[in-house]
Amino acid sequence: RRAGGASAASLPKSQAPSIANPTNIDTLLVAMDGSSSVTVPPDDVQEKVAFLFNNLTHQNVQQKADEILGMVRGQYLGWLAQYMVLRRISIEPNYHSLYVAYVGWHRDAE
């Protein structure tokens, strides 16, 4: 039951839970609260990673993946995964194919 006593069956279709509805950022943040801790890199590394993702294209994905991997190794990989899901993949569906290509290069580099 949802708050206020309404069940999913009694809600209009637009409000009923569905696996077809995109997950919003709040849902992702709540789901990870307390689930694990990640080591956050220094601000300058975070800013460089954001800059590289902002300039990521299918033509330069290998170069950018190498640059990001050079900055975010070992202890920061959990942060990178979290950053990608929360700040990129979940809110930028038009770039999913680009992020799949990035993850492919990242995986191959490991």
C-alpha cells in the first residue's frame, strides 16, 4: 500500500508502479543510502571526470575512457560507477549508447 492507503491497483495507470517507468534520481539515492560507502576522489578529479564526460563522443570514447581510467583507478572505481549511474545514465537516456561504448572500453582496459 502507498501512503494514504491507496493500493497500486486503485491508482490511475499513470501513477501505478511499473518496471517500464524510468527510475528517478531520488529513488536511486534512497536505494543506496547506507548500502555501501565509496571513496570520493578530490574535487579536482571529480571536475576533470565531469569535463571528460561532457566532451565524450563516439569518436573519442577510447581516448576519454583512457583519460578517466588514468585518474580513477582502484579506490575510486566505486565512486565512478556511482557517478555514472546517478549523474549520467539515469538522467541522460539519449546518451545510453555512448555510455555502453564507454563501459565497453573501460572493461577492455581492465
